[in-house]
Amino acid sequence: CFLLGSLTVDEDEEGVTLTIDRFDPGREIPECLERTPTASLPGDFLIPCRVHIQGLGSRDVIVHNADDFSSALKIYYYG
């Protein structure tokens, strides 16, 4: 699945703002190994997500906090 939004440079050019406003479950294309966004628009910023369900009582559940997401976005954006 994907989270979609827009990335804009702040007026003072000192930072960026990422606005996430849509969820896209994606679709499968026979010749591709990974899912593709269903309805991305020009200028959309895509955040790929994976959801794994291992059962209701799984002890392997990972809960992410804001620092995890911030760190992941910095790595994705800056490479």
C-alpha cells in the first residue's frame, strides 16, 4: 500500500512540509514484482508501506513512534 501526499518547500526555504492526505492500497501488475499505486497524480509524494499480519496474539508486533517515521523520511528524502 501507499500513503500519498505533497511535499512543499517552506516560504523561507529553511524547511519542507510533507502533507499526507491519501491512502492507496495499490494494485498488482502481472509483469511487476511489487504493487503499483492505483491513483497517483503528478507531483504526488509516495510513501510505500507494508502491512504484515501474523495473527492476533503475535508478540512480534513493532510499534513505531514519531522519531522512527522522521528518521525513515529523512533517509528516503536525502538518500
